[in-house]
Amino acid sequence: MAWWLNGHFTNIRKDFLTLGKEIIEKLEYHEKHDDLRFHSMSNEIWELKLRNAAIRGIVLNNPPANPLQKELKEHFEEES
């Protein structure tokens, strides 16, 4: 009986360690891809800030040619 229990617990331990290894591999995979996604989002945010700054500079440094540009200029001047 003890021999059987020893073998049974050995199998359970082996399965448990295999499961733990699989969980760690999945977590590392997702962590790596999350890092890539967050890096990509950071780049996209930087590009949006740069684009908005360029638009803001163009609007504020040029006289408005139509009502929309006038409204935008007033809006940006209020924010400053």
C-alpha cells in the first residue's frame, strides 16, 4: 500500500509541477505581449501629442481664414 501511495503522490507531484510550469510560461507570454502593447500605446500617445502641438501651433500662429479656424483659434487661446 505504501509503495502504491508513494507512486501515486509522485505522479500528482509531477502533474502539479508540469501545470505550474505551463502557468508560468503563459504568464510570461502575456507579460511580454502586454509590454509590447503598452510600448506601442506610449508611442501612439506621443504621436498624438506631437500632432496636436503642430495643429495648435499652426492655428495660433496664422490668421484665421474661415469661421472654423477662428473658432479653433479662440478655443486654443482660452486654454493657454
